[in-house]
Amino acid sequence: MLKNPFDNININEILAEYNKFRSPEVTAKFLRFKDGKLVLEFEGTFCNTCGFHDYFEDFIYEMKRLNKIELKVDDIKESDFQKFIVIYSISDSPSP
């Protein structure tokens, strides 16, 4: 059985830190770990002038800062009005 790469991660701590600086424009919520991937839901008004995808990429920086784990976005799907499901996986190559 494959080990979940997120086993030793306190996801609530990372989400609290992320949401502290981005809510109420956007709030991230943990949905599940699935097949070695992290699935989050982002909900909010998403200030489009700030860069829509920046909200999803900012979570990558919080994960790296707090846990030294490099993530990448695998998929983004709109699930409802102003709600998006984002799937992250461990990056194969570290960013510069």
C-alpha cells in the first residue's frame, strides 16, 4: 500500500494561516486526501484584479513555508458560483 505523502501534515494549521490573510475574499477548506493528492475547496468573491489563479498558488507557498513540501496544481474545477475545487499533488521538481 502506498504511503500518503500528506500523513505528517497538519492541514488545519496551513488552512488557518492561509485564511487569516485571504478571507473574506477567499476561504479555503479541506475536502479530502485522494490517491496521494490534496483536494481543497476555495470559496469567495475572488478579487479578479489580484489574479484569479494567485489564490490557488498562494496555498502552495503556505505549504512550502510551513512544511517544506512543494506542491503543484493538477486541476481546477468550478463547483458552484464562486466555488472552486482545486487538486494539488507533490511537485516532482522544486521551484527556483
